[in-house]
Amino acid sequence: MVRVRRAPEERRSRVGLSGTHRGQLVLLSGVVVALALLAMLTAFLQLGYGGDAVTGDGDRVTDAGAYLQRVTHDAASDLRGEYTWGERDRAVRALHRQLDADIATLERARAESGAVTTTAFNNSAAGRWATGNCPGGPARDFGPCRADGGVVVQERDGRTVVLAVAYDQTVATERSTTTLTTVVEPVE
């Protein structure tokens, strides 16, 4: 029997990986890791996407409150200096007309998504606000305050200025109903 002895390099190439095969294995491993990372990234992005999430009822109330704040400020700013103190009833009616259109927009805004919002002026809350926030007596800087139809007006330099508007608001969804009274102060 004849035995053939192999050189040490030959034995190593059969037992382990040669330089050429090792490079292919590293490349293949890199591709597998890249595909796994891509799958993880896709799953992460899908879990983090909030476009299909239903807005919570609290968010709807907050959105409605922010909308009322903005439109009340705009409407009161439009009326600033337009009416004398003797014309304050006309000023309040003009403010109501302007806000009624904005309130109608608010009430229609979420109806399609199943949220019903109703908003009304609250005269008693406006009266309480005027009592607590308008100073009386001879040392005050401005004239008297009056609450009329949910609107608090004050005489300043012979003109009517809107200080606050009180609202009763209800946001109803199929899951809950939230009712609150809020007073918006448009004066800066």
C-alpha cells in the first residue's frame, strides 16, 4: 500500500474555508443581515404610523376649545373700537352674528367622523366671570362691565371692548359625551 502525503496547505483547504470561499460567506452573511434589518425597519415604521388611529374624545374637545379660542379672538378684534359704549347691545349682536357662523362650522366639522359638537352662549357663566374679574368702585382703570348673551363687555375710553365670551359645549361620540362650560378671554 502506497500512502500519499499531502502538504499542510492542502489539508487546511479541505478542513476550513479557503480565502475565496470565506469572502463569499461574508458577503452572503451581510446580505442576510441587511434583509433582516430591512424587515425590522418596515415593521417599526408600520407600528409607528398614526394616520389610521382614531382621535381620542379628549382630543376632539381640545380641538374644539382651540377653535373657539381662535375665532373668538378674531371676532372680538374685528369689533374693537367699532361701537361706542351706548351701542354695546349692537356690538354684542354683531359679535353673535360673526361667531354663529364659526360655531356652525365647528358643529359640522366632525359630524362625518361620528363626533357631534354643540355650542351655545352661557350668560350665567359670563355674569360670574364679570363679577370675579371686573373691578368695581372708583379706583378702577376702566368703566363698568356688563354680561349680555354670554358676552362680557366693558367701557374703555367711551368704546365697547369684548373681555370674555362664555360657552357651553358638548362633544358626543358613540363612546362618550363630554359637556363643559368654558370662558374665552380674547383681550390680550
